[in-house]
Amino acid sequence: MDNGDIEDGDIEGGDEEFRAPRGRKYQPVVDNDRAVLEMSSIDLGSSSASNLKSVKVDAQADMGSDARKNHDNIEVNGPQRDSKLELFGFDSLVNILGLRSMTEQIAAPLSPRDGREGDDGPVTYGHPQPCEVKLGTMMGVFIPCLQNILGIIYYIRFTWIVGMAGIGDSLLLVAFCGLCTFLTSISLSAIATNGAMKGGGPYYLIGRALGPEVGVSIGLCFFLGTAVAGAMYVLGAVETFLKAVPAAGIFRAGITGLSLKTFKDNWSSDYQKTNNAGIPDPNGTVTWSFNALVGLFFPAVTGIMAGSNRSASLKDTQRSIPIGTLAATLTTTVMYLVSVLFFGALATRQKLLTDRLFTATIAWPFPAIVHIGIILSTLGAALQSMTGAPRLLAAIANDNILPILNCFMVADGNEPYIATFFTAFICIGCVIIGNLDLITPTITMFFLLCYAGVNLSCFLLDLLDAPSWRPRWKFHHWSMSFLGAALCIVIMFLISWSFTVVSLALASLIYYYVSLKGKAGDWGDGFKSAYFQLALGSLRSLGANQVHPKNWYPIPLIFCRPWGKLPENVPCHPKLCDFANCMKKKGRGMSIFVSILDGDYHERAEDAKVAWKQLGTYIEYKRCEGVAEIVVAPNMTEGFQGIVQTMGLGNLKPNIIVMRYPEIWRRENLTQIPAAFVGIINDCIVANKAVVIVKGLDEWPNEYQRQYGTIDLYWIVRDGGLMLLLSQLLLTKETFESCKIQVFCIAEEDSDAEMLKTDVKKFLYDLRMQAEVIVITMNSWEVQAEGGPQQDESLDAYIAGQRRITDYMAEMKATAEKEGTTTLMVDGKPVIVNEKQVEKFLHTMLKLNSTILRHSRMAAVVLVSLPPPPANHPAYLYMEYMDLLVENVPRLLIVRGYRRDVVTIFT
């Protein structure tokens, strides 16, 4: 029987004789529960305004989509030939990869926006489309990087920096910043050669290495830096133009030529105050230091991402990006170092500090060449930023992570016009500010943040060394990446701790917003690999030995649908999720939600996948920390036996089985349930698993329904403290935090009552548990059971149960006589029935039920020990005992511990 075969009175399976035409049914699971009301209207295969992920549950579409794609797309040039490798059940690689014809092309990996969770989507094939000419290392990487690095700072600020810092500090400054970009280039080379790249440059690399949240936050900051850099280039061109015309021909005097004396005079630093134009002024408002010069100079070494930004236009990204980027970085660094020596030996410090266009002054044959070159170069760099930044923003938007960026999405091959206008707006706003020295530290912060992200990405991937980490660029090490990331952070704080805090806060806000509102897919980022390795290490550290009681956590296995079928798109009773949350302290712990499908595994494998998606989506919707598992088995009994033996790893195996009490089995004449119910309990006892059976699940409160009153424990047998621990876990939830705990104990003799009460109080005190202890003796129990309304209610149920048991036993005896044997048989198995023992069990359940109704009728929840099924006893009789125990108790947890303690009095 499927665990989801029974629906409010009818048994699914096609046999009409199993349909119960009348009788009490389960209360509707949509009973005013907001979660169920919403879930019942959710189409799991479409997008929803809720926080559900978009999950397809159409089995037919899910089952054959990939197969159909392959079948449709492999046929390239006429009908496909019969595969010689048909025996293996796969298509020939020659046919798939198109090795017989060089006209096939392989599509780039799909992103999460294409409806899949990772980049490794199905490969599509077909005739090639006309494409742009691909670039090599020189024109595709080296020249763009060189153009971006040798920017406006070198021409109109570098000589001023040499004059202010001196030759010695300038060499240190160049080496310091150059080392940072060199290490970043090595990290970039390693990541870029670890697979195919798509558009987005550093955003794509960081996002795929550190996850969508980090990728988007750093990518947007890098976009802002690139957009503001366009303003920097425009301001540099304007400043050059304004200074070039009136300055023509007047700076030739004062220049000393290459002079050792000038070199010595300019060796030391001379940090001083200047006005806003950078001219030395003792009364100036701007104070300069080495740290401030780092912020001013660092944009002169940026631009190493220019090659990776053009990855889609390169012939061979895995060769061009490392060689071109590192060559440009080393070339410009050496050029800067040589320039420091030459500028420091050519002119006096005063000349270097007052002539912002000193590079033009010393130009041959005349300054206008440099003036024109600077203006054209900076405007070209500005246009490059104005075209690169929108594409970066469009790449972020196209991944469909942040809905707020959807307006910047563009189709493949189209120009990002909206993103371009937005970038121009930012650039114009920064141009209006008009202060180049104020803008450059801002650019520096955003670029440094991006470089730190690249270094951290390579550091993480190199340190984890996952099987997929196989970069073609071999000259890298995690220590170099870590040093590069550390240098980026150090430089940020050297420049300005306030700017650093603001930029980190901005990135953190974006990260939090993406985590909250984003629709990130699984990109196989490094953090997932780190989590995997941490989990493996933790699992090995836990070992296979029993966990100490101080470190014991409940790991409940939630049996989702054992006795009744729920609405089609509600794969688990919603109150089971609420109850699972009540078994965790502050959300710590893991729940395993299991459902069993009847049938053959090969035939129902696709059904199991669909059910797994539904159950996983529902668990996430209910905000329950847990995982979904679907098991296909011939029947529920065999399925549960497989689950209880194999589910989990090491000490992370489930230790508590949670299921709903089958309240309607007898009223609906579901005679197959007792055997399954007793079988599950016996399987749990054999497997040494604790059991928690929830009666009155429909009335279990959700997180918004605050409860008052008491939590009553009828502690009859030693259970390792599980019942006490469950009551304490309930108190940690807002729903039950206003309740008080009462512990009821049973004493055999009146003389034992006070001693038992004292011992239990001391035990609870040592366990740091606040509870009132009430001892009920067997004599008082008998007296209480002699009268009162509780006795009348319980007695009616007792008499009815006694009558049904008598009829059942008479039927068994009649069957045995008819078959000519004295052995009583149930379901083909011999059973032993001791009528005195049956009467004793019934009488005990009568007294216990009467006591619960007398003392705990108004309790928020009652916990009682679960009696084990007697050996070789008919399951039907055991269910009658249990029905008498739970009769008229609205909300009851029936608990059985296992052979170990889960609480301890020791520190």
C-alpha cells in the first residue's frame, strides 16, 4: 500500500471494495492553516510570488526533455547513422561531437537564467552562425590592457607624485601597487584558464568561484568603478586641454636634464600641503602622505581586466588572457619604475610639483604631440569604459539573479542601450564634480575590491583543490593569491579607512539584498566545495561511536504520508513541518522528510523525482531545515525497513522516527493499518530508534498560535530522558514559551511516593529543568478511576473496545476451527493470545486514559510513554489498546526512547 493511498475515506488503487462510504474522516488539512491555503493554490511548475524556487513537476516534460533535445539536435547533415555502439545504450561520440563533420558548433554553457541550476546545461548543435573575427593575444589582451593601464594618471599626475614622494618612495609606491596587480593577474590567469568564459569579465569569474551573492555584490561595485573611471578619463582630457593652450612653450626653462645632483635632491620625500589644484601652499587645505598618494596612483596600474572583459572575442582565452595580461602588467610596471628614475633626474622638485603636464614639456619634438595624444587616449579610454561598464551590468542582469536589474537585460548579440544610458548618467554626475583627485580614490576602492575578490576566488579554489580545478596556467599557488588579497585590503585601509568602510558596507548591503531577494542558482562555486569538504571532515571527526549526551541533537525522520493522502500538491502534512521545527533548539539540527512510493523502482523512478522536487519545495516553503527523500519499494513495510537501516551517514543518521497517529483506521475499517503501524514500531525498536507519534496533528499549533497552560509528561518508563528533553525543546519556541511543565510519575506503593518525588525533583534540578513533580500511586489511581466524568468517558471507550476484541477473537477461533487447527493465525502468521493479558492491557490503558483526562484535559500538550507491542500479539489488539489510551485527548505525543541517554547531569 502506498503511503499516500488513503484520502478522506477512500483507498486509492482501483478496488471499489476498499472505499468507505461513510464514517468519520480526517479533518481537512487546509483547516485555516495559512501555509496550506497558499500551497494548495501553488503551481509547482511555474513561477510564484512566494519564496518558492521555480520547479517543474511535469513528469513527462521532465523525463524526456533532454532526450528529445539530443535527438532533435544531433541530426546535422541528413539522417543520423545507426550507432555501432548501440550495445552501450548511448550515441556515438563521433555523431554527438560532430567529429565526422567540422561544421557543427557547440553552444556555450547555459546560465541559471536558462532554467537550469548550473552552467553545465545540455550542449546544442547545429550549423554555425556568422560570427565576428576573433582576436589574438596582442590585439585582444595586451594592447587593451596596456591602453587601460597607461592612462591619464601617468601623463598628468605621475611626475607630480615623483616630486611629492621623491624617487625612493615613488619606487616603493610603484613596486607596492605593481605587486598587487601582478599577484592579481596570476590569480586571474589561473581562474580564466580553468574553463570556458562567458561575458561579464571579473563578475563571471568571481561569481562562479565565490557564488552569485559575492559575484553580484563585487560585480556591481566593479561596474561603478568602471563607470566612474570614464569620468576620470574625461576630466583628465579636459584638464590637459585647459592647461595645454596657455602653457605652450613656457616650461622649457628650469629643466636640468639628466643630472646626478637633481637625482640626489629628489631622492627623499617632501610631503606638504597643497591647494585644490595640487600646487604647494603652506596654507593649503589638502595634506599629502604616502597613503594618500597610493590612492591617487593606484588607478594607474588598473586595467588588467581589459583582456578578460573581451573573453567572448578571443580566439583562445586560456592562452591569451594569462600571457597578454601578465605581459602588460610587467611592461607597465617596468615602465613606471624607469620613469621614476628619469623624471627624478630631469627636473627640480618645484618643477615637478607645479608643472602638471611635465610629460608634454619634455616631449620631442614639441609638446603638442603629447597634448593631442593624451586627449585622444583619455577620450578613447573613456569610451572604452562607457562600452565596457554597460556590458558588465547587462551580464549581471542577464543572469536573472536580481529582479530589480531586469530592465538592463538584453538578448544575446544586442547592444545594452538602457545600461549605456545609466552608465552615462553616472559618468556625467562624476564629471560635474570636476575634481580628479577626489574621484580617483573612489575608483581605487572599487577596483581593489574587485581584485581582492579575484584573489580570494583563486585562493579558495586552489586551497580546496577540487577535482574540477585544473587550470592550464600552472604558475600559481594559494599563498600568492592570499598575499594578493591581503595587499588589496591593506591598500584600501592605507588610502582611507572611511572610504574602505563605505565600500565594504556597500558590497555587504548588495550581498544581503541578493541573499534576501535574489534567485541565485547553483553555479558550482567554491563555497559549495568548501561546505562539502567541511562536512566530510566533520563527519569523519564525529566517527561512528555514540555521541555523548551533551552533544546529542535530535535528527528526526519525518514519515510524511503514512496513513492518508493529502491534496495533490501538498506532499507533506503542514503540521508535521511545524512539529519538526519544535524539535530543534534555535533551528539547530536537521530533519529528514521521507515518503514511500509503492511499486517497481524502474517503473516509478521518474515519479520519484517529481515527488522529490515537490517535497523539497514544500519543505523550503515551510522554512523547515531539512532534506527530502523519496523511496520506491514494493510496499510501505519493506520501504520503511530499508529506510531505517540505511538512511544517513555515520553519526548523522536519524535517531527519532516521527509519524502521525492513524486516528481513523477503525472507523474507516482500514484493517491493513494495524499491521503496518505495529511493524513500524517494531522496526524502530530493532534498529534502536526513538519513536514520537503525534495524535491530534490537525490541532498542532503553528508559529503564530501562542499556547498557555501546561506541558504534561506522564513519565512511566525510563526512556533516556527523551521525553524531558522534548518538553524543554518545546519551551524554546515562542508558541510554548508561556507554558509550565508538569511531570507525572507512577509509584507502586504509597510509601514510595515521597521518596520518588524527592528523587525526581533532584534529578530535574541537576538537569537544569524547571518542572512541577506530581506522583500518582497505584492505590490512588484505582480510587480515581472509580467515578467521575473522566471514568464515564473512558469506560464507554473501554466497553466498546472490549466488545470489538471479543468479536475479533471469536472470529479468529472460528477460522481456526474451520481449518481444523488450534493455532490462531493472522495474515498467515501464528499468534498467541492470552485473554487475561488482553484484559490487563485494556484495564491499564483505561486507568491511564482516565488519569490523563482528570489532570491534563486543559494541557497545551501531553506526552506519554509508548508501550511496546507484545511479541506474537495480533496487531489489531494493540491498536485497540492504543485507541483507548488516546481517547478524548486532543493533543498527545506518544514517546518511546532508545537504549541510550540523551541528557546528562554532568557539566
